[in-house]
Amino acid sequence: MADKINTNKISIREKIGYALGDGAANIAWRGVSTFLLFFYTDVFGLTAAAAGLLLLVARFSDGISDVAMGIIGDRTKSKYGKFRPWVLWTAIPLAGILSLLFTTPNIGMTGKIIYAYTTYILFTLIYTANNIPYGALMAVMTGDNKERTSLGSYRMVGAFGGGMIVQGALLFLVAYFGNVNPTIDIDKISDEKYQVSVSSPQDVENANIKTKDGVATFVWESAESGIKNEPSPYISFSMDADKPYSFIVSGESDLSSEKITLINQKKGYSYSIYVLSAFLALFMFITFASTRERVSPPKTQKSNLKRDLSDLIKNKPWLVLLAVGLLWTIYNSIKQGMVMYYFTLYLNDQLLAASFLVGLMIASIAGAVATAPLGKLLGKRRLFIYALLFSGGVNALFAFCGPQDIGAIFTIGIVSEFGAAIFPTLFFTMLGDAADYSEFKNGRRATGLIYSAGSFVTKFGGGLAAAIIGAVLAAFHYDGMDSSTIQGALPAIKMLMSWVPALVALVAAIVMVIYPLTQTKMNEITLELEERRNKELETSNIG
């Protein structure tokens, strides 16, 4: 009698290797979702409305590319499996396009818009070719739905670790690579009022001047015609080499040159992303080398795209996950996309955002680690609902915070993020459950297709979130190149940080109530599929 097939247990080493892949993906994903909209409006020079529309429009291409990639992945045949080879093949292209996304050619506004659309659409296509197979790989590394939940926890620890790298380090790298070594002269006019003159040894297309603590306000000493000269915590401007630029700085005592930062933002962002992209490629190579595929479609299954699509649209667990995936992605993406605006414009301390983001990543890792035991205790469906209500409710408390409430802001953000980290951990695990459900009910498995459509809604949700942010900021007349528009946009920044995402989480929790796969049902499905695979193995050995 043939030995039973073992599609269940995988080693900790392999789980860590798989997790590094999402660490790499989140260097790209978190870098884009947290910083790209701000980069487009405040560094590259696009309007908030144009940048938000760009991020939404580009996401429509994902509907076709994601499904196509799922179909391609299911039909890929190589000695490395169906999905692993794509992790290898796309590692360097993904690192390269991420670098181009944060590169800033000086080609005029029309040229910038064309460049932004081209690079962003290419980024979404290459990310799709990498991430669809990577996500589907989890479902074929093990056939045990509980082991898959454990693997999902490792994956999310890797994802949040990658997010911590980019969100914690990027702003400091920007300050390091963007430092222009300026000459700064300060003359005291009166208490807490100074004349500050700065010059740079080279041309700087996008200089940003502020004090390190963000307390002081700047105005031009003698503004040129057409410039709105209202007090602002920072001023962005272009510099000619060795030409002095003078400001009146107010609101801070004992001002010295060490307290003033002058950063070349374009150079800083570009060089920082180049470094992080190298780590992205390295982590992807490790994932490819350390993982294995163990679960295959039934040997009697023949390629039938029409049947696969028909099974997909009748798969109720998958349809519910599709809706919930869209909503939790909008929730998380609005929260992430607003951090830079909130800390830069509302709290007047951009570098503090790095500490906040690191705090969120630590909370995310804790949430991901807690997901597996909480899932065993409550079941995945019930845990998902509780996490949505908890995270959204806590996040709404941002509405009551003022700029001085730093401790409360950090506490609310960290506690809310603990719950939010459970969403992706469960979601991608439950897509594997939906694939098992399809095989259980229909005798066919299209893992790549199920993950591709699920991945599409998470990316499209990010585009919708960016469009919502851009539209709301535009409605309040925010212009990233005009610091005089900041004050009028503060109410929009507060509500986008607080109750707007909270409402989205509430709707997602309501939808999740109708998800049909309880833990009892999944245990039944897992046992049945294991018996089928062992019978298939025995039959093939006898034959």
C-alpha cells in the first residue's frame, strides 16, 4: 500500500522564507500606498485631484491583468512548480519599476502626467505578475487550513516587517540623501523672530525648508509677485546654486542653524527608494529558493477556463471575501495614505510620522502573530467581524485629537492597527479556504484564479482610497505646492484620518456576517480533500 501523501506540515525555515516574500512586496506596496500620493502632490508637483484620479484610473487595468495572471499561473508548468518561478522572474523588474516610480524627470506638467501614468501602470502590471503567484503559492504549500493560518501569520509578520523598513526608514533616508549642505545665516530681529538666509552649493529643484520640530513658521522676506506669502511650517521652492534666499521665521526661541533642515526632496526620495529596491529583489530571491509546492489540482482535471470562471462566480465564500477585501483595503489605504498629510500639515512634524509608522508596524506584527490563536478560539469569520468593529471604532477617536495630543494619537493609532493587521492575515488565508471549497464542491481547483480576483480588489481598493483622499483634499482647495492652502484643508485631513475610514470598516463587518465557511465546515472540507488526495495517490500507484 502506498504511503499517504503529506500536504500539511511545513518547517519554520520555509515559513520564514515565504514571509520574506511579502516583506519584499510590502517595501513596494507600503512605499506606494503611504508615500506616493504625497510624493506626487508635494514633491513631483501634480495637483491632488490629478494624482488621485491617476491612482484610480490605473487600477482599472488590474481587473484584466490580475485575472489574466491567475489564469497564466494555473497553467504554468516548470520544474519549480506553477507559482514559484514567477517570484524569481519578477524580482528585478519589480525593484526597477519601483525605482522609476519615485524618479522625477524635469519634463513639464504634461510630461510629468504622462510619465506618472506610464510608470504607475507598469508598476501595477509587474506587481501583479509577482504578487498573484506569490499569494497563490501559500495555498499550494500546505493542504491543512489550520497550518495555512499559521503560514498566513508568518506571511503578515514578514509583510509588516517590510512595511516597517520602508515606513520607518524612508523619511530618515530622504533627510540623509537629500541633505544639500546649505549655508545658513541667522539674524535675530526680536524674541522668537529671525531673518534666515540660506544658499546651496548646487541647484535644487525641490528644496524644502523647515525647523526640525516643526514649531516655527516661515514667510518670504520679500515675496515675488504672485506668491502667497502667508505663515507656514515649511516652504518648498527651487534654488539656484550660490544664490541666497531669505525668510522671516517666527514662533521659536533660540533658533540656530542646527535646528533648520533644508532638504532636496526629489533627490532624497529617489536615492532612498533605490536602496530599498535592492533589498526587495534580495528578499524575493530568498523566497524562491526556500519554498516548495505540495498541493496540485486533481490529476483528472483538464484545463477548462470557461468551467473555472463558472465555478468562481458561483463560489459564495469567494464572493463575500471579494466585497470585504475591497472594503478593508479602502479602510487601511485611507489610514496609511493620510499619515504623511496628518503629521506634516496637522501636527507640523513630518519626521514624527516615521516613529508613528514604526509603532504601527510593531502593532501590526503583534496583530498578525495573534491571528492564529485568536482564529482557533473564535473561528476566522467571527474574528474578522470583531476585528473590523474594534479597529474602526478605535480609529474614529482621532476626531477628538488636537495637535498637542501626541500620546493619544500614538495610542489610538497603535491600538487600531493591532485590529487592522488581522484583516489581511485572515483574508489571504481565507482565499485558500475558498479554493478548497471549490475543489470540495466541484472537484476542480483554480488557485491562481481565486487569488488573482481577490488580489484585484485589494489593489483596486487602494486606488479608490487614493481617489477619495484626492477628491476630498481638492474639495477643500488643498494644493501641495502652495502652503497657504494648508489651513483650509485641515478639517478634511482630520475627517479622512478618523471617521471616514471607520464608516468603511463598519460596512465591511456587516458584509462579513453572511460569509458561510465556519471553522466546523472548514475542518470537514480539509479532511474530505485529504482523503480524496490519498485515494488518488493510491490509484495512480496501482495503475
